[in-house]
Amino acid sequence: MMNEKTIPNWIMWVIVVALIVIPYVFLTGTEFGGADAQAVDIITETLDYEPWFESFWSPPGPEVESFLFALQAAVGAGIICYTFGYWRGSKK
């Protein structure tokens, strides 16, 4: 027998699956690009664009760039989790 708590969980899972599946069903053939790529295209189309500065180092490949981005996210998440854990532990 279902209790009151399992019905909202079941509905939540249906909504999550629908949010994942619906874009793939209705948007077939559509490229999922980010806003950064669109901004670069618009900026490079402008004729009077002059960069303010040049990068002093560029990663040797997209894998290194992805790794550095993931490392930055992991360090940030670690700092946030440590801070919340410290606050919670200091209350006890």
C-alpha cells in the first residue's frame, strides 16, 4: 500500500525523466550549444573588434581545458562543503 510520501517521490521521478526525454524527442537535429559559442560568433562578426589583451598561456588541448575547469569546480565545491561542515560542527 502506498503511503503519502511515496506518491510525491514517484511523481518527482516521472517529471525528472520527462525533462530529460522530452528535449531529445522534440528537438531532434538541434545542436545544443552554449551561450559562450554564440557570443564568440557575434563578436568575431563585428568588424571593428579589437581584443583588450592576449592570453599569456593557452592550454595545449581541449582535454586540459576541461580538466582545469573540473578542477576549479571541485576546489570550489570542496571549499563550500568544508565551510558548511565547519559551521554545522561549530554549532554542536
